Amino acid sequence: MLPKNLVVVRHGQSERNAAVKAAHEENPALLADIINFPSALAGLTGLGRSQAIATGEWLRVQPFAFSHWYVSSFVRAKETAGLLDLPGAKWFVENRIRERATGVMEDMTPKERSEYLDGIKNRGHILDPYNFTPDGGESFADVEERMRGFFDTLHRVGPETDVCVVNHGHSMRAIDAIIHHMTPEDFSTIHHERNGKIKNCTVVHYTRIDPKTAEVMPYVGWMRTCTPWMNQTYSPWMSIERRTYSSQELLHQVEEARKRRHFI
């Protein structure tokens, strides 16, 4: 059984985030410096540190009683976790919740990435983003698979616990995909709708406590989000449903896949 409350936080703005944003704005100089060292070593910007501090101040007044804390092995996640300054925190550094490896794309400018993706003949990055694997990197399916190993750890910490996790955009989406039991088609739809983005220092709260009745359920059934450095109000609760599909619904998915092959 998963923890009673699972709180997942994306790291604050990193040096790479800022460099890629600048490169998109036709200012590639910062990115040229950042790509000279691995993504795992990128720390936070001044803005990222402010985001983490503000998020920590907000978390400390929320009604959580954290007993377990997990942080990605990447520098930007560790820095964020430290700046949250959660009372009594003893962080487990967990490599399985690191960011997705983008392989050859890691050292590319936005223009180079676009050219690289344009050269992929089967258009897997568009038609099947869940399984698309850049050369030398990971697919989202790969990230989800290692995240499932981390879920085995979460199942063992105890059903009455509150757990805090600090990690990355793609690994947060993997957690979401596992909890929602998403199909690759679900993931692809959300990927295109959101453009793959979760804001820095966004907090996602998953719970087994029914928000209406306060009854503790045996499964994670609800979630809400907040980005405290922007707006300290939670989004409305969203129910989590494990979907099943009728024979006709499966055949409809097949037909939709055929359409995508020809029209995207």
C-alpha cells in the first residue's frame, strides 16, 4: 500500500533551465557554457533558490507529518531539497528518481534538437512520444520502469506515512502515469496538451484520504497541485480512476492510431 500522503516537488529553476530558455530567445551564450558539463551537475539559479525557499516556507505550514524524504541524485534536486528546510528531514538520495537521460540531445541547442528530430523518419517523437528513445538516451517507458522500482520502496514505508519526494519533470510525470494507470495513448495526449512542462517547484499532492469524507482508502484516489512561489492556493481536488476498456474501446484506439499514422 502506498503512503497516506505522497508529496512530490519539482526542483527550482536550474542553470540548464535558464540556459535553454535564453537559447530559445536567441541568446545561446549561456547554453554554450552550460553544456560543457553533465546535466546532473547543474545547480539552481538565483530564481531557482528563491522558488525553493518560498516552497519550503509554504510546505512547513501544511498539515503534513513527513516521516520519509527522498531526493534525486542530481545537484539541482539536492539543492532544492536542502533549501526547503523541512523540519527533521533526513533525505535518502535516490538515483532511480533522476531526470530522463536525453542522450545526444543533452548537448544540443534548441535549433540542433529541432534539426535532429526533423531527421527521424518514423516521427516517433510525435506519433509515439511514450516509447521514443533519443540516441544514447531513455524513452519515457524506460523512466516509468525504473520509477516502478521506486514505487516498491514506497509500498514498504508504511500505509500511515507522509512522504516527500524532490525530483524532476519527467520523473514526476512517470509517477503520475503510474498512479493514473496511463496507457501510452493517454501519455501522448497529455504530452501534446501540456507540451511536456511542469513548472519549477510545483508541488503535487497525492492522497488516500477522501477529501469529502476523510475516510482513508486502500488506494491513492485523489490529487491536487500548487506552485507556491506563484500562487499559494491548491488546484481543486481531482479524482484518480483506474480505467479499463471494453472490446469496442480497444478497437477505437486501434482506429485512432491508424489515423495518426496518416495525418500527423
